[in-house]
Amino acid sequence: MTSLATTIRFADFSRFQQLLWSLTWRDVRIRYKQSVLGIAWAVLLPVSMMLVFTFVFTRALDAKLLLPTSMPYALYAYLGLVPWTFFSASLSGCVNSLVANRNLVTKVYFPREVFPLSSIGAAFVDFVIALVVLCGLIAYFDARSAWTFVAHRSLFFLPVVVCVQVMLTVGIGMMLAMANLFYRDVRQLYGVAIQLLMFVSAVVVPIPSDGSLLAQAISLNPLVPVINAYRDCVVKGCLPDPAPFIYSSLVAVVLMVGGWICFRRASYRFAECI
Amino acid sequence: MSESVIEFENVSKRFRIGATHDSLRDLASASLRAFFGRRKQKKGHEDFWALQDVDFHVRRGEVLGIIGPNGAGKSTVLKLLAGILRPDRGRIRVNGRLAALIEVGAGFHGDLTGRENIFLNGTILGMTRREIASKLDAIVAFAGLERFLDMPVKRYSSGMYARLGFSIAAHVEPDILLVDEVLSVGDAVFRLRCVERMRELVREGATLVFVTHDLDQMQKVCTRTVVLDRGKIAFEGRPTEAVGRYLAAVTGASTHRPTDGLLACDQHMVQLTNLSCRNAAGKVGMTIEANNPTKIEATLLLGVPVQRLVVEVNIRRALGELVVSLNSGRSQRFYSAGVGAHRIEINLPSFPLAGGQYFCNVRAWDADHGTTLLDTPFRYPLVVHDAGRATGLFCLEHEWSFCGEPHQKPAHETLKGVSPFFAGETHEGLPVR
């Protein structure tokens, strides 16, 4: 049976892992090739985004009114932007991952999951670098503003938050990669959707909690509790609100399992339909 | 008989001609139509069976060649074996680690250096990073790219690119290696090295499946050959026999009845009704023993009288250049021929072509008016047997003799003038250090 043959070739998990590592490394490498600043862009991008939003929301508009805590807005924005950038950069990579690797999809066989996964991996590298920068920012605001940083055990919850976010990303990313392979419209729709999603995910402005219909609709967005959880764990020193966070985790698991199964089922048609 | 490593059983593969739904708009309208019950309305769909009931097995250590005209389904077979495509019917079993070289450097990225691409492509082909690191020098040396290892491959020439690609694949050491028409790249020396490397892999116990258009290479490397034609197996067996079947499939000509399909020219004024060869024993056919006396006979049927008829018989390599052109005019033979059938004979005391497959055509002119009366396509096959005595173009009559000191007495002076190409090779009579 073909499926049997496929399984035999599949069984080599370490090969899969090596391949994933190679492709991730390729994606990271390519992104900063032939650029003067190179890997420094991984730091410069989120920091400059932070500066832009800080300017907009503290000089042009006053976001202080919306902020529930004493945390500096710049820190608030950065803590939203870092996970958000990880999420959106992963998905942007995923959408194109299969189509951009057309020559591999049609010429070489290996589990096709590596394409979206390596896109996520490459975004993860930037994410880790941005987290390191975060330490510097925290030290800066601790010294230069009225706000002081208190290290708290909730910091240890951070890996769980990252894990939930990764699962969510994998689920959505696989579906996007697959959908874009069959219908290129997906890439266009994605561009619009991701812009909209940013403003309903508590990235740079908090979600109003006034119980309005809009607020209730936004609370269904599984990304909101995840992004808020970063701020809770790192800066506020408390665990995230359990109910929304558990909701997000469940959605993440369902999306990942569902997305992976759909992807696997459709993957044997990739080479023909791409 | 050793075990089968590849079982390809009654496999059929279907492709859709015309895209199914290329955009969401199409999908939406199609699903609406389906929803409202007009399911039968299929527009622009047509099935194309790329393979139909293809069935073959490959045993361990075999080198299977797959040849066939364009569109015969060769690449589809390889892609099915590699797992890239899935069959619509039938069963494929592959037993062992398989590496497919369907396109050289399929995973190369132009911005990465040669070294980086070796690691990337190596893992894509199924090697571990440690394995690659240990073989890096061998891979680079094989490709001959030592100086360019840290240059981005986008600056490589296409030959360098292909050499690196093949070199990586050649070092995977798989149980089964699939090679698709990739050796047509690179220069002659590199191609030779590729063939050598493939033989080496086979000696080490690998099984090879090899798709090619290069018939010489196929005959050199393969132990068995499958000829595919329009998705079906036209022939399976010895490579030398396969060549004839392949050529028949390519040219649409038949090897057995060369006078099939008369070709008329100029309102049937001249027809070729027979073309055959006769050996010394009087046996007629399109098979010739090299270096034996041969008579080529062509029968022309003339519809008009011709004062000065010139006849020409050309012999061409199966897929290549013209080898011989025999023209009566150049021998100052002009025939005065009336209406009716005429037999023209060409006597060859020896026929010195190397064994293989050739094609002939026949031309005729009216030398007085300079008009072409007949010009057939190269559709008459000619098979030459040379009992394996020659490769290349010709089977020249020759004898060997050895003039020199016998073994053990070093004769340094004989080394002079020997091309460095042979230095280090073991030759009798040459001292080897």
C-alpha cells in the first residue's frame, strides 16, 4: 500500500527534525542576506514599531485614559507587538510557504508540514531576539520612569503562554498554507484580515470592557487572552485570567489538531494542484 | 533471484486537463451549481491518464532504465516512486531508503553559498548534518568547486549549479536512487564521472532507477530497460533491444517492414517501393553485420522518364548526426530511366559503422532540371551488429600488436609524451609508482 510506504519513509523522525531545522535556518539566513544591518533588523523592527505606536498613542492621541495600569505605554505596546509580530510574521510565512517552495513540493518528497512549520520557526527566532530586547527595555523603564519592575513567579508561566500561541499559529498557519495552495485568493484575503485582527487583539490598544456587543464579539478572539497573558506574566506579575486563557488554549488545541489533520489529508494532492 | 525493492503494480495515474477551480470565484459558482442540483454540468474537465496499468518490479542491485518519448509518463513514474504523487489505481511498494534526483538543485537557494546549499540540499535529500559534514570534502571535490564554495550559488554558472546538485545527490548513499534526466548537464568529463559514480553506487548494493533520453548512456549503465509509450509499457527487457523499441515509439516507424508507408513526392512521379540490405549470403533485411560486404537496394517507381537520375542514400545516427551520405552523382553515375520500376544497388565491400540503430532516407533528383523528385523522411531503420567490438561511430578494421619490453623491466623513456590524463592509470609496459 502506498500509505505503508509513506509511513516507512515517515518513520524517520530525526530526519524530519533535521529538515525542519535546515529550512528554518534557511529562512532566517535568507531574510538577512545582502542587507547591511543583517540580523539587527530582528531587534530594530519591533523597537521601531514600538516607537511609532508610542508616538501615535501618547503624543497624537492619549491612550493613558485607556490603560488600566501604571505601566508605561511604550512597554505596553512592545509587549503586545512582540507576540503579535511573531503571530503575524509566522502566518505571512505560512501563507506563502508551499507556493514559494513549489520546486521542492513538486520535485522532492518529504512531509509537507515542514514548510509552514519552518516559517513559524524562522519567526520564532526573531521572537526570541525581541524577548531579549525586552529585558533591556524593562531595565530602562525601571531606571528612568516612576514605574518599577518587580520580578514575580508568574514569569515561569511564560513558556505555557508561548506554547499556546505556537499551537494556535500552527493550526491557522497550516490551514492558510493549504488553502493558498489551492486558491491564491487566500493570500489577498489574509492581507486584509491580518490588519483587522491587529486592532481587535489588544496589541496596541486595550479592548474596551464595557459589555457592548462589539466588546463581546472581540472577546471571542482567542488571541486576546494570549497577548494579555504576556503582560500579566512579565510586567503585572500575575497569572492570566483563567477562564479566557483556558478558552484560548482549547481553541488552540482544536485548531492545531484540526488544521494538521486537514493538511495531512490534502497533502498528497499538493504536487498536482500547486 | 534477489528480493524486489520496488514493486510497482498495475499503477494508473490520472491528471485533470484544465484547472478544476482556479479561484474562489470559480469554486463559489461551482458549489452553488452543485447545491442547486446541476451537478452533471462539468465544464472544462477532461481526464488524462498519464499512466495506465504500468507494472514492473525492480530487484536489489538492478539498474532499471526508463526511456520513452516525451509525454510517455516517465517522470510520473519517478514522482510516484518518490511519493510526490499518489496513484489513482494500483499499488506501489518501496523497500529501503530512497533518494530522488528529479531536478538537480531543486532545493538550492540563490542567496546561500555553495557550502550552505550543500547542507540544505543534503538534508532535503535525507542526509543528516553530521553525515554531510563528513562528506563535504568529497562532495566539493566531485563537483570540482573548491574555489567557489563560499560564493552564493546565484553567481554560479548553470554547469556549476548542476554539478553541485548532482554531486550532493551522488553522496546520499541511498538504497534506491531515482535519477531523472539530469546527466544531460555538465561537460563530457563530468558526465563520465556521474556514470562512474552511479556504477560505484550499484557495486555498493544500491538500486538505481534511471530516466534518460541518452541512449548510449542508458545502454552503458542499465541492466534492464522499460520503454514507456503513452502511459503504457511498450517493452521491458534488455537495454539493447529496448533502444529499437524506443526509436520506433519516437519516430513512429516500424523496425520490421521498412517499406511500409510509401512516400510520394511531386504528384507520385517517383515512389520508393523498397529499401533493403543484402548480405554476402544473400539474406535480405535491415540488419547488417559490421565490416561485412553489404548491398543496399532501393527500388524506385518512376511515373515519368528521367534523363539523368541521381540517387542518394543517407544514413543517420538514431538521434543524431548524419554518418554517411552515398550519392550517385558524386560517383559520376547518372541513370537514364524510363517509366516503371528500377532497382538501384549500392555495393559496399565492407560496412564499417559501429553497432547500433541508424535511420536511412532516400533522395532522387533529375540532374538536368535540378528538380527534387523524391525526399523521404529518415524513417527506415537500420540495425548494425558489431558483436560488441566498437563504441563510437565506426567499427574500423584493425589489429593490435605490442612492441616493447615485457613486464618488470622499467622503460622510463616510454613515459615521455604520454598525456597526463593517463598518468597513474595502470598500463602494462608503463611503470606505475
